Amino acid sequence: MKTKINTTAQKLLNLYRQEHVIFGGWAAVNEVFINEATPEVLKALKELPTGKNLVHHIENLRSGKTPMNTIERELLPYGGMMAETIATIPLTQSEWEELQNGINNFTPDEDGLNRLQQLSVIKKFGDQWLVAIRSAISEKPDLMEKWSIITKTYRAYYLWKVASDMLNQPLSERARAQLQADMPEYETYLPMFGEAGVALLEKLRSFITTMKPLDTDNAPDTPTSI
């Protein structure tokens, strides 16, 4: 039981830290916090790095102090430093045009992601591009809707790569716990790849039990599309 509680606590902390790349943003992860943060899980969270901030946030949600689609600025992950940094970088008119064209012409596959990431306006923000662009277009509902598809596609391919790499090496006890905590995300995104994704998901579930690497020859190839 204690292992399950710790796994759930770690999963909630992962969602808290990764909200910027999760489809649905705070509205989606806050619902998970409310549903899964039992008293035992809250106690376990307090023992984890930055876990006290998440506990405070969950308490705010349950009291009604914080709406279900947001979070108080002082409780933002990483102290809100990342969001504040990207918010101070303005886009020029030409960058806006490049960005809108890129979003409107996006195709939900690996080629589409590669083309998007080659845009100058995307490269401008480095590894923070997902957060930066979502912040820039936050008041443009039409672009936000399309950006959600881009975020979801990116996350799916990212998790496919992480899962494939993981299957080719021994799994430590710590990595096993992390994989268990992340399984809800794998269960959400991998089925987007159809039968190949479902097969990879089953291998992950089996991997948790066996803790043995697969033969390299059996490693799944990255699908060309979702």
C-alpha cells in the first residue's frame, strides 16, 4: 500500500512539473489532483522536493480559492521563473506571421513536428518553445486550439522515444517506480499510434514486472504518423 501511495504522489508531482506539455493544461491536471490526492498521498507529497507547494495548490483548489483552470503565481513550478522569462520575449510582426503559418499548416506526424521545430520563431525559445508559444498565443483561442494538437503530438512522439529507449536497458528500482508513476501518460498517448502503440504499452507493463531489457532486434520502430 505504501508503494502505491508513493507512486501516486510521484505521478502527481510529475504532472505538476510537466503541466506545460500536457494536453489540457491546468484544467486537466487539476482534476487529477483533486481526484487522486488522498490524505495519505498528500502526506507523501510533503516529503518530496517541491511537494509542499503542490499540497498547498491542491488545498487551494479544494477550498475554491483557486479556480480549476489555473494556479496561483507563487505556486507555479520552478517558482514561475520559466513562465516569467518567456513572457518578457516579444514577437515581431514577421515572427507572428511565421508562427501563424506554421501552426495553421501543421500536420500531426513526425515530419510536421520537424518542420515546425525548424521555424526561426520556435528556435528562438530553445527547449522552452512549447511553454513560450503557448504563453504568446494564450489570448488567441483559434491558435490555442491548434496548439493543443501540436502539444499532444509532440508528447506522443517524445514518450514513444523514451519508452523505446527504456526497453533496451535494465530497469533499476528507481526507474521502475518512475515508470509506474508515468504510466497514465503512456496509457493516454501511446494508443494514438494504433496497434503499434498498444503493443509498446503492453511491453512497458511487462517490463515493470520482468525488469529485463528486450533484445535490441525487437525494439519498435518509430511510427511515421499518429
